[in-house]
Amino acid sequence: MTSVPTPIPSRTQYVLEEIKRRILTGRLTPGQALVETDLAAQFGVSKTPVREALKTLAGTGLVVNSQYKGVTVRMVDADMAREVYDVRLLLEPEALRRAVRRGASLDAARDALARADRAADTAERSLANREFHRALYVPCGNPLLGRMLDEVRDQAALVSAVAWAADPSWDREAGEHQEILRLALSGDAGAAARALHAHIASFVERAFPSAGIPAQEEDGQA
């Protein structure tokens, strides 16, 4: 039987993923300049894939291009946190509610929690935590809803990276993740959605008290 060769990622994709990883793990910090020639030398590529990667990252909101400063890692402040987390609070709990109601498998979420527990460093744990949240909303039954949440995923991770650097709160969030998954697996869609809403809101409120995150609706709709 002929084996299918593993695709080799393009230079642009490689550079894109590496810059993103460095931003989301704090190696590249908010406000730091991203100079094409320097990055090209680090990655052993021409400036073209670096330029294309930076364009893509600007589209996802991780970097900004200023006429005077050039390309820099996006700064994180209360206004940005409010915008990103407001979207998450509006959409993510509802996506989880739908996933639970339709009896979707949450095995991927369980696996992500296990990986977070085994993580050797904060970068690995952060990635596992991101995968946990995605595993809750992707099986909601509405691909567009999942894609909308994917659109803010990187920006949310940048907010988290800045918050964790100032005040690591891994253990608290791990406990909240376990409770969210327990409620979801029990089939209580409403309680799971409310727990997820509280988890997301409390994180950004601790990290950015001036963000002004809206309260949860009284009827439990997130």
C-alpha cells in the first residue's frame, strides 16, 4: 500500500504559525516592533513570506500596521478586552447550550483538559485551554457560529496571555473548566452555559476591571 506523503507547509504558513505562537506565548510582547528583515533572518526565508504572514496576522487582529511605527504586536487594553470578550459572552455560551442539547460528543473537550493537566509549560497549557473552549462551541450544529467564534479566538488568546503574565490563575480556571464540562456531560445545557458565561466574565473582570463586561441576563441566557 502506497503511503501518502505528509504535506510540507509553505514558508508563509510556517512563518505565520511561528510568529503567532511567539505572540500568544508572550515571547513577542504587545507593542513590540516586527521588522521584516529581522524576522526573515531568524526564519531563514526571504522577506516575502514574512510580509504575507504579517498581512494575515493584521487581518486576525494580532498585529497592527502604523504609518509611523510600522508593524507591531497589538496592544491589549480594557477597550480591546471588552470588545473581544463581549463577543465571546454573546456567542460562546449559546454555542455550548446548543451542543449539549443536540447531544454532541464532548470527547475533544475532555481530551483538551487532560492535555492541560499534563502540560509541561505555560505555552502548552495555554494551547490546551484554547482547544478546550473550541471543543465546546464547534459541535453546536451551526458552522457559521463556530467560524464567528474562531474569528476572535486569537485576539482572546492575546488578552489571556497578557492577563496570565500579570496574574497567573491557571488552577482556578482549571477547576472552572472541570465544572463546565461536568455540567455539559450531565446534559444540563442551561447550567453549563451559565457556568461558561461566569467563567469567561470573571476572567476578564479580574484582568481588566475597567472593561465593563455586561452582566448575565436574568433568565440565564448568555
